[in-house]
Amino acid sequence: MVDILQVARREIKMGFRNPWAYSFLALFCAFSLGLLLINAQNEIQGYTAVTGSMLSLILYLLPLMTLFLGSFSLTSEKEEGSWQLLSTYPIGTLSFILGKYVGLAVVLLTVVAFGYGLMGMISGFLGMAYDSTTYFLFLLFSAGLVLLFLNIALFIGSLSRNRWQALTVSVAVWFFTVIGWPTFLIAFLGLMPYLWIKPLLVVFTILNPAELVRLFVVIKLGGGSVLGPEYYQWVEWINGSKGSLLFMGVCLVWMLSSILFVYWIWERGRSRG
Amino acid sequence: MDNPLVNVRGISKVIKKQTIVEEISFQIPTGSILALCGGNGAGKSTVLRMVAGIIQPSVGEISVGGLYWHKSRKQFSEQIGYMPDDYQFNQGLSAEEALTFWAALRRVPNRKARVNEVLGLVGLQDKRNRLVNTFSKGMRQRILFAQALLARPSLLIMDEPTNGLDPFWMNEFVDLLQRIKEEGHTVIFSTHQLEIADKIADQIVFLSHGRNVGSGPTKEFHAKFGSLYTAFNHSLGLK
């Protein structure tokens, strides 16, 4: 535990001294102010076309930001020789990975919190109305995206040899999971027998964190009906009495299993040399 | 040799079907200094990385203080202080912050005092708050040396420790290593500067193309060949 905290503390220090973090902070603040502007035109409450576009905008920006910062952080450990040095220390590989995850999560969540805080503060000063449930669901949506995509980022960083490789793979993953997802999904499911479509849809949705978090927030905002009949079961689950707990459980399993997978990659490299 | 601290037995390393190091064996008694000498690509760093537990030998085994890395990794690592050659320091930490982090991971008691002490040893006390990525090559080497000394390890492993050091710090480094040896620590380091090896090493291993081409006590090389240069050339089959 002490090692995890030490690695996390170093990560937070390095994170807040990294110019990339400030570029993303500025970008996210500008983005939050953009959302505020959209809200000024029509007060956002529940799921509307405006909320849907806002969710999509967040979906474009946050995963990419997380993938870059997370994967670069791990590849730089390899490129700079830091991991080689640390592997001569009496520190466990899991402590190192968890420390990196916690530290990066703190940095990224601070960026997100700052952006939303700024948005809330300015709307408060200007006396603009903002539905608190919608506001907190947006915050949850953003935090969920960061926490889940950070796992993918660590996975990319573990497999990439350098930052260029990590950058290429990050953009590819972002494109596939965020931009191209509906098109690829429809094309793929169209090739499957009819009875397979529903179970496959569940599996693919769970595998794609962007889709998983988006579905949860859209349904919680009351927009379940726009998703179509294939998602009826999802609407029932999420709106059920234990829907939020179930969602958190799925996210937790997602995070733990991917952290363990990342650990396995690093440990394999360490043991085989 | 009675009870050597380091026992390297027939290690080889094959990476992508290429043999980097082949059948290297040596022992280092407690409180002595061994220098791995050889040109570029001789396999010095690979041998040191294997001794430090960063990479594992394809064949053979290494024990430090009777411990094997794969059997008791934590205890094995606790005995070691490693100074790498290719550390880049782009992390935006100050000298003091970097050393404090390393000291914490090694559970160094009285961390602050020890960090001050090693900063003093390498002459960087007044640069403690400067970011390490603004340091010159020689200053970075000194920070890495300080890092390796932090936990007073029984075995100090140093990869090209004098690279980038100016003549003053080169001499200081020689004095420091002598003092460390007198305190009972064991040292293994790589160098292509034979004069450094000549000054401080008790034993020399000459490497060429990943093979041990000559090894023995420094004094013996002197007695037999007159100088380490002649001994090295002889080992390589040169006149």
C-alpha cells in the first residue's frame, strides 16, 4: 500500500508539471464554457437532442485525452529507463501499476472537476438555471469515461514501445470505440444470425466503455426510448432498483480485470526479461 | 573463493536468436570491487542488468548473498543499489524529490537526512530544488550515483558510472568508491576507461562480443603484462 501511494504521489506531481495536462485543462475548460453556452440557449433538463449532442461532444474529447495521458505515462517509464531502475527496487509490479492508475486518475479527474466547477461557478454568477441531476449525471459520465478509458490507456502503454506507437494505437482505439462504433456494430451484427444479435449486443456494449457509460447516462436522463427496441432490456436493468449498483459492479469488474491484465503483461516482461 | 557475495555461474543471454552474452562466470568476494571492461557492444551492460535482476539470463544463474532473484525477488532487490547508464530524467522532479521518492520505495530510515547526506556526497546539495531534467550529463550521473547509495546496499551495481564526469568528479568518484569499499560494500561496475578500472578494481573481467576473454585480479594483470592496456590487448589477441 505504501508503494502504491508513493508511485501515485510521484505520478500526481509529474502530472501537474506536465504541459500536456495544462493543454488538456485549457481545452476542457473551453469545452465546458461551450457547454454552458449551449445551456444558455435552452435550459438542459433530462434527455433532449441538446443533451445528446453535449454527451457526444464529451465522448469525443475525454477518451482521447485520457488515452494520450495514460499511455504516454507508461511508455515514458520504459523510454526513459525509469521502469528498468524501479525493477531493481523491492517494489511489486501490481503496486507500480495501481500507483500509476491512481495518480493518473487523480490528475485527469482534477482536470474534469475543474472544468465542471468553472461551468457551475460561472452559471451561478450569471444566475443561469441548471438542472442539478443533469449536471451531476454529466459529471458522472465524464468521470466514468476517464476511469474506464484509463485502463485501456494503461493497456496501450504496456504494449507500446514508445510514445509514437502509443499515439497511433490510442487514436485507432478512440476512432474504433467512439467515432466508428455504431457503424461497425451495425455492419457486424448485420452479418450475424438474428438470435445472436441481442446477446452479442450486450457483450459488445460491456466491452466498449464509451458505449457502456453513454447508455447508462442516456437511460438515467430518461432517454431510453431513443435507443430502440434492442436496448429495452438495458433500460429495464438500469432503471431497476439496483440498476446503478449493477452498473457500478460492471465498471468495477471492467477496471479490475483490465488492471490485472496490464499487471500480467508487465510481470511477464519482468520475469522473462 | 570462500563465501562470495556475488556468484555468477555460466550465464548467457539470447535475444531474438542473437547471443548477446555467452557463458560468463565470476565471483565477487564481499568488500571488493570488480570491473567489467570492454568496448562498445561487448555485453557489459547486459551482464550488469542480469546481476541487477532487470533481465533474466537465458542460461545459468546468479546469486547475491545466497539469494536468487526468481526465488526471493524482494529480498534480492533489497541488497542492491543500481546505477543505470541510460536514464533520461524527463519527469519534472527536482533532485530532492526524485531521491525522496527512491528512498521511500527502499524504506530508507530518516529519509530526509539520508537524502541530504547523499546529495552532499555527490556535491549537489545546493542544486536540490532544481529540476533534474535541467541537469548536465555529469550532474545526472551524480544523482544516479546518489540514488544507488541511498539504502547503503551490500552490492552496488554501476553501468558506466564515470560517463560524462569531469576530471574533478572522476577523482571524487574514485575516492568515494574506495571509501565505500572500506565500509565493506561490494561493487561491480562496467567501464571502457581502463585507467578507472586500474585505479579502483580488485578484479577485472575483460569482455569482447559477449564473451569473457580474460579475468583475474588487477595485480596479476600488472605483474604479468605491465599494464591493463597490454593485458586487454592480449586478451583480444592483439599485439
